[in-house]
Amino acid sequence: MSLSDWLAKGWLVKHRPDAGEIRELLGIADRDIADSQAKGISADTRLSIAYDAALQLAMGALAASGYRPRP
């Protein structure tokens, strides 16, 4: 399934990001990846933080492709 298919289904909308938006998303992902390696927190919490990093990276990839999820 392509991004065009997702757009047609209403799951995405067209979006024109600026470089700052993508930089911010990647920065959040970097921070979350670092935080997920912290000692003293449970494996479940570390996994949750790493998952959030993956979501931020996916949002950055969508934005760079000219889309964002429908709110």
C-alpha cells in the first residue's frame, strides 16, 4: 500500500513541512533513543521510550515526503 493509497483513504493529509519541523522530530527521536538507554528504569519503560523514538522518526519520514497523519 502506497502513501497515495493512505491519502485516498483519508489516513494522511498533504503537508508542507519546513526544515525546522523535521529537525525537531529527529531531535526528539535522538533524545528518546538516549533516554531509552538509561539505567535504573524498567525494560518495559525503555521499550516504550524507544517506541516513541520510532514514531518520531516515522513522522519525520512522512513529513519529508509531504504528508502527515490526519488528526
